[in-house]
Amino acid sequence: MAIITTTCPLCGAEREVEVDWNRYQKWRRRELPIQEALPTLSDSEREALKTGICDRCWDEKLGDPDEDPAILNPWEVPGPAGDAARAMLEEMRGGGA
């Protein structure tokens, strides 16, 4: 087991997530999707590993897609939260730095 520390790109909050190191590495090497590599983690923990976004910022700045369909399109999210969402999407697509 290993502890991975993430930092929220929106507020700077740190979070520690305990992972199985070998399975974590399989996800990082893109050998497995995160849901398969780390099935025991909560959705919140997986999101922290993927994007760093903390629960508070997700709820306050990105909202709930069931309540606000506009957040499904990151290009429609205004301000810094939208900027962060777009940057993360580009990075996940392989277009980020």
C-alpha cells in the first residue's frame, strides 16, 4: 500500500488517498482504467487521483451534473472553474503540457 497526496487545483487543499501501489501503477501506465485498477476506492478518491479536485470544489464550483446540465460541457463553465476543467480535459486527452 502507498499514500498518494493530491492537491486541489482550485483551492490548494491537500488530500491523501491510500492505494495498492502495483494497481495504481497499472492505472498510471494506462494498462487499466482507474475503476478496474482501483475498484475499492470511492468515486471521490478516484476523482482526487485523476484531477486533484476536492469534494468541496467539485460541489461548489463545478456543481452536480444532475442539477446543472451545462457542467457536462466544460466550455460552458465560466471563470476559473471552467478554465481548470478545460485544462484537465485537455490533459486527459493528451493535449496538455
